[in-house]
Amino acid sequence: MSILTKIKQFFSKKISNQRIGIAFQQQGVSLCSIPQQHADNADNNNKTAKVLFHHEKASSAHFSQAIQTLHKNYELEGTATLVLNEAQSQVVQVDKPSLSASEIHSALKWQIKDLVSISPDNMVLDYYDAPLLAGGKEKINVVCAPLDELKILLAATEQGKVKVTAITTQEFAFANLLVSQNEAVLLVCQQPNEEIVLLIVKQKQIFFQRRLRGFAQIGSKAVDELAFSLIDDISLEIQRSTDYFERQLKQAPIKEIKVLLPIELEAVFVEKLAENSAVPVSLLELPQPYHQYRAFAAAIGASLVNTDTNETIAETDVLAGARHDS
């Protein structure tokens, strides 16, 4: 039985209104399960609502076993969105092929084969439009992942009363935490023990993304280390990113910086970063009543993905949630 056939069979089952976000991290799997009414209305006070947050420690080689453990320990049910970490997916920017939408996916596999480490025969991908440079060619950002690994994760997740309706990346999960607004916001985000991600988001669309290397262990740093070295280094990367956004992409300046770092000194980080910034810097607030679960931010963002549509997940379109028009 093909994995696509299996997915279609699950779509015929009656699924509860729980929304599940499962975020894969370097050191484990984070699970968020919240009722749909809470995802759609943060002020809902349903006392019987089922809310679950849990982190299962595991290496990347044992993600499927970690999901099995979650199924064993909790009665999981509902629609799920999987969030791939930076080691599970690759992003490259290429010229947009002059093809119909139905032909682009198959063409992209061969267009990017020398730019990524995944073979075309084992590649599943999706894309989203990149901001158009003045006088430049139309570009797209291609997000790809190994199909064999995704099949294992899907098979482990889709048990009992759980069905996967989308697979995305942590960048889109973080961006989904923002309310739609016309002014650009720069996000400084991180999952626990992962590299920091810089995003510039406008109207819930990602205009710029960058993964900063060397900051995965920022949570273990002391105040002095943050104040005298790391903040300056990150501030420099932020300035480079905003310069590109404003000068190369010809966009209006960002209006604020939002921070979401699951570290003890997060407030200190915000304070010190504000000293180096010409725009306001503040914490990115999570939806109520889940604001205290900052280490689960990517999983929460995934649980807020609109899963009301009954679209099947094709093997060439499994990174659902990655495509949008900029």
C-alpha cells in the first residue's frame, strides 16, 4: 500500500477537533495538542478542553520511536502538522521555471539536484515565491526533504485517531504565531538547543529567512557573555538582514523586532538587543492560554495551521503550508 493511499484512507475517518503540532528537534520531539476552538479562539474557557504539552527526548535516529512512545502514553487524536528541523529540510533559491503550476514540481527536482544533498528520486518538495527584485528575474524558494524519512515519520504518527494534514518547517511555524499586519516585523526565534532563525514577516508571509550558526547553546551563556559578545554578533546579523530587505528587496524598513528564545535570560536578551536597535524590541507573545510554553513555540505555531480543508497530501506536495505568494 502506498503512503498516499494510506493517507487518503485516514481522511475518510471521523477525526476529533484536536489540533496537534509535532516539532522535531536535535534532542527530541515536542508535542502540542490543543482543541480547535482554543486554536481559533484564545478566549474560549471550555473546562473540558484537552490540552497537552510534552517533550520526548530522542536523537534524530529515534524520532519514530519517540512518536510511538507519545502514542503509548497519551491517547492522541486529531489533525497533526509536523514541523521539520533544519537538519531534516533544505532551502534553496532558484529562478522560477516558465512552466505551468502542474509541471513545476517535477522540473524543480532536476533544477536543484546539484544544490542539495537529496537525490531527485528521494526528494519531496514544495516552493514559495521570493520577493521580486527590481528588474530581476522571478525567483522561488524551494523547500525539500527526503521522502524515505518522511514516510517513516508519517507511518509512526498516523496511528489510531491521528491524521497528518501538513508538513512544514520551523520557519513557517514561527511566522504563523504572528498576527497579519501590513508592516514588516523581524523575528529572532529558536527552538531549544537549535540554531537561531531570523525571519522578516509581512502580512504573515516570509520575505526573508536566515539561520544563524553558532548560537544553539545561547541558553547556557551568562549575562556577561550575552551583553559583551553574543548580542553584538546577533545585532550585526540583524543589521545585515534588514539592509538586504530594505536595499535589495526595496522594501519599507521594519517597524519592530520580536524575540522568541526559550532561554532563562530571554528578557535580558531583549533588553540588551534593544540597546543596539533603532526600532522597538519586545518578546513575541504566544496565544493565550499557552503563553508560558515558549519552548513549544514551533509546535504551537504548527497547531494553528488551518487544517479545515480536506486536501490530500500528495508526495509532490507534502510540505503543505510552505507555498504562498509574496
